[in-house]
Amino acid sequence: MTASGQLVDTHSPASAILDAAKDADLIVVGSRGHGGFPGLHMGSVSTQVVNHAPCAVLVVQSKA
């Protein structure tokens, strides 16, 4: 498995992730759950990525 990285300059983290993942097989994102709604366990960026990704998405939450 190879991983790559790139520096992007955008005001929308979700758009940057989705643009970079056009040819990806899997996207892995973290989630802090700060979406602003009670009971929402994913943040807004991870929610947007899950809903619009062209491939599978793995959302990882921290232990704390």
C-alpha cells in the first residue's frame, strides 16, 4: 500500500478531501463530533465526505 500527500489551499476541507480522492479506493478521516447538534457523533467535514465520496470512507473516532 502506498500513501500520498499534497498541500492544498482552500477554505473547504471537505471539498479538498473529495477532490484529492477522485481516484481513491478508500478515504480515512478522523471525527471529533463537533457538528453542533446534540447526539451527532461526526463532525461536519466527515459527514460531508461520507455523503459525497466516490469510494468507501472509514471514519475514525478518538478514544477520548
